Amino acid sequence: VAKDLGLQLLELSDGGVRILNKGRTQYFALHGKTGHLVTAERLDREQLCRLVEKCVLRCELIVEGQM
């Protein structure tokens, strides 16, 4: 994410970048040392998308004061 947006890793750790998920569970996080988008917890496909063939989790990345 840091590389794609042209940000330095310090800018990610300063709190100016947030990930928003629909619902209350935070499925994704930014790894502070690498800037990679990672899963914040174990994902259970059967629990999340039990009735659909194609399982998609959407999230938004908010970068404050940079764009």
C-alpha cells in the first residue's frame, strides 16, 4: 500500500492512514514495518460467505492529508 500510494512507512505509522470495513469486524490491517495490507485475523469463508459462490470482502483505505 505504501509503495502504491507513494508514501513513506513513517506516514503509515503516524495514524494518517485508516482501513474501514463494513460491519464491526476489522478484517484487514497495515503492517507497520512493510506497509503491506495483511489480514488482521483468521478469515472463515464458511462463516462470511456461506451462501454465495464468490466471496468478496471490501474495505476502504483513508489517507488523511496526503491526497
